Amino acid sequence: MYQSLTLIGRIDATPERRISRSGRHATVFYLLIEQSIREADGSFTNESVRFRVSCFEPLGEFVYPLLRQDAMVLVRGTLAQPHAYRGRNGRWQAGLDVRAQQVLALPLSTDKLAPNPMDEHIQVLEPEILLF
């Protein structure tokens, strides 16, 4: 069996460097995907889904200095088994962890977001994306 996941969103918090229990170095960041859902009455509701993304060596070492909060990225990887946890607000939530195999910087920023902090580091190789 094979699993592959592609996500496009913005980095929700400052990326961190971590060491796994097995001693592997990783870069970890949270990817926020915002979407509008049309309700039965025709109005729209905004919802967000947050994924914890882990980039292990050598990818993690390469992308760590380039990733910034609010940067738009595309992540390709695999989804770990979702797990339930109780959030700070006391409500049950799903923990969604992704092991990244590829990270693409999206140099175009939207009007709603701050300018993409990765823009100054990007040399565009294709019309709209850069492969790390």
C-alpha cells in the first residue's frame, strides 16, 4: 500500500528544530489550511485545519533557515495515524502529523496575509514554485 498527501497552506508558528527519541534531527512547523464552507442557507463559514509537519534530515536541515511564520508552502508527505487529544480549551481535537518528503515555497502572497518572508530567498525555477 502507498499513501501520499499534498497540502497547501501557511506556516502558523515559528519553525523549531527538535531531536526525536531515536536521536534524529528534525525541523517541525505547523501548517494552517484555511477554507470556506458554504452553509445550507448560502452563507460561508471559515474553518481552519492545523497539521504538525516534521522534516527529517537532510530536508529539515536545509529548510529550517528558510521557513518563516506566515510563509505560504506546499508540503508533500505522508500522514501519520491521527490521534485524539484534549486541547487547552478542554475540547477533544484530532492531532494530524505529517512527515514531509518535499517542501515547496510559494512565492506569491495573498492580500490577506503579510508579505511572504521567503520571497527574498527565492530564485524562481518554475513559473510559481520553487522546489527545496
